[in-house]
Amino acid sequence: MFKRINLLFDASSIVEGFSSYGLDRSGIYWVSYNLLKHFNSAPAYKITLMVSPCTFFIKKRIANHFQSSYNYITFYDKEKSHHNIIALKSKITNTRNILKICYYILRIIENLLYMYLSKSLPKKLNHFDIFVSPKYSIPDIIKSNPFVKHFQVLYDCIPCIFKELYPFINSNHWYMKVIKSLNKDTYYFCISENTKNDFLRIFHAQLDSGKMFVIMNASALNFSPQYSKEILYAKLKKYNINLDANSQYILSLCTIEPRKNLLFAVKCFIEFLKMHQVDNLYFYLGGGHFSGYIDQLKQNISGFSEYQDKIIILGYVDDSDVNILFSNSLFFVYLSQYEGFGMPPLEAMQAGTPVICSNNSSLPEVVGDAAITIQYNDETSCIEAMEKLYFNETLRKDYISKGLERGKLFSWEKTFKQVNDVIMSLHN
């Protein structure tokens, strides 16, 4: 008789994505979502989700969305509880926002529930074969259980390499807890060869290279060319934009933060406009943002005098609008200083738009020769790339064709096959 693998899956990041109604759906969310989706459809697995005990309504939404009923389990995290109490004191001292205060009180109550529900947990864990965490560190109670093989997804070493850009990532941040917990017993899935190599280079003493496996990501949604001005104009009205028929735009879609190098890209764009006296081209910047950095970016844009109206900050872009914005942009710009994978360039290629992106970190693994790649801080190369894609329609079509072919190499089916092959090789 076929025996299914008992899988305990940390669904915390999926709960966060569902709770935020899309506002917290970063690349990590999509990795978590698609892994669960494919585990769910694989008959070899019997799935239990690890979530917070205070997410009753989210549990129902998850069950309805994945069309599956799940068993649930929860852990008590003493460190998290202490951090929430500190956060609560800070909120009471510095703000009168009652809703935020109530939220933090709820988190403390949540941790008390953790404590109560976790009493019988050790025996329950013996029934599981594997534990998979797409984001957070492996709980100690899992690592100490000899019956459960544990797997964790690693995304990048960016906060370790660019410490000055992430002063808010302290010892209580989930990322630093992952770094602190790196060990030779856990199996790790790395989202690119570059990510694997970085972790082994920086944390070689804590890791076993034989337990590090590369699983290339895919795009967040199903992207394909959608060249429709009528639909585009209707979508842009949601963002208070009226693009006339004689105008075009280029696009950047990512978290607006210093590492994404957006101010540099904007300056190159303005130099391009000046050099060629182009008056019908706009630069749309879409995506969530770091609260402090967005003000700095807006202040710099306001200093571009007569060109400031050419820079449009869209803010968060709804999932349903991303494909049409990609497809109808003249080209996509992504001059990030560093990436663990780089979903946006892949999505742009799949949506049928040419790409200019950095030639560093994992980005060459994603775009291959299907994009114009340059050094992220090379102004001359950036302007030249913009010139090529603006003035040469034949070259644009060539990169569109290359990008569509390149995009076919990436899918969540392939990602899951890589994950499943590793698990099965270790389980048998």
C-alpha cells in the first residue's frame, strides 16, 4: 500500500499575504504560495500547516483558495512573545493609533495561546516525516526531533552584504534569525546558484555544501503578451494617469528601496530625454516602498525642474494590472545592485517587453542573453541601452522574441520537480 509523506509546512508567509490583501505579496510570498500549491496537488504528500492560532478567518480563506481542508499546528515562540511586548510598549509611547495598539495586544494573546497549544506538541511531531519552511527559521523543537527532516528556502545574503542599507534588520528580524540558525543538519533550497555560492562563501563554517540545493524560481503570476492600449488606458485611470495616444512609457516594478538603484535609473532617463529632446516618454515606478526612502526619492524627483512630471510613482500595483503594464511598456529597467533571483525581469520578458538590467549577482542566470545587461552604476551604458531600445524597433522586437523564449525555461512546475526530487531522494 502506498504510504504518503507526512509534510508539515510553515504557512506563515502565506497567511501574511492573505491578511494584507496583496500588499505584502513579495517574492517570498509567491515562493511559499506556489510550493504549497504544488505540494497540495501531489498525491505523495499529506499536508499539515503551521500557522498562528489567531488566524481563524485566514484559515478558511486558505482552505477555500487551495480547495483543500488542512490540519493545523502551532508553536510557542518565547522570543517572539518578548519582542511583541517591547513593540507594544513602543506603540503606546509613540502613537495614539488605537488599532495598532489593539493589534499588538492581540499578538501577545496569540503567544499565550501558542504556549497552551504547544504542550502536547513534541509527541505530535513524531508523526511527521518532513518540515518545510519557505521563510522563517526552523523552530528548535523541529531541529531537535530526530524523526523529522527539515528543509528551508534561502533567498539571498543581501542584508549581510549591504548592511548599511538595512539598519532596521536587527537581531529580532526574521532574516537575522534565519542567519543565526544556519546549521549542517538542515537541508537548504537556494533560489539561484549565486545565492548558494554566497551562503557557502560567507557562512561556510555553518553549512554543509552537500545539503544545499538550487531551485530556480519562476514568475509570480502567469505572464504573457497583452498588447492592448484600450485595456491599458482603463487600468492607468486607477492610478490617476491619462496617457495620450502619442506618448509612451518605460517601467520599473519592484520594492522602492535604495538597493534597487531607482534614482540612478531616473537620472539616466532624464539625461536621455535631454540629449535627444524626447518629450513623449514617461518613466513609471511601481511597487511598495521603504517608508523613509520614498520621501527621499520624491524629494530628488522634485528637483528635476521641468522633467519631474516625466517621473510617475504608481505606488502598489494590483496583481491584475501588472501584466498589462509590463506588456505595453516600451522597455523595462531593472538596475538593482544585487538580487537573490530577480523575478521582475523574468516577468517582463514573459509579458513581451525588452529588458535592461544589471549584470551582477543572480540576474545573468535569469535573463541570459535575452536582455541588455550593464553594470548597475554605468551611466553611459545605461543611456546607450535606452537609445538602442527607443530608436531601433527591429532590436526591440529581437529582444522581445529572445525574452519570450527565455521565459519558457522557468515555471513553478520545474521548481517543484527540483524540490520533490530532493525530498524523494532523501526519503527513500
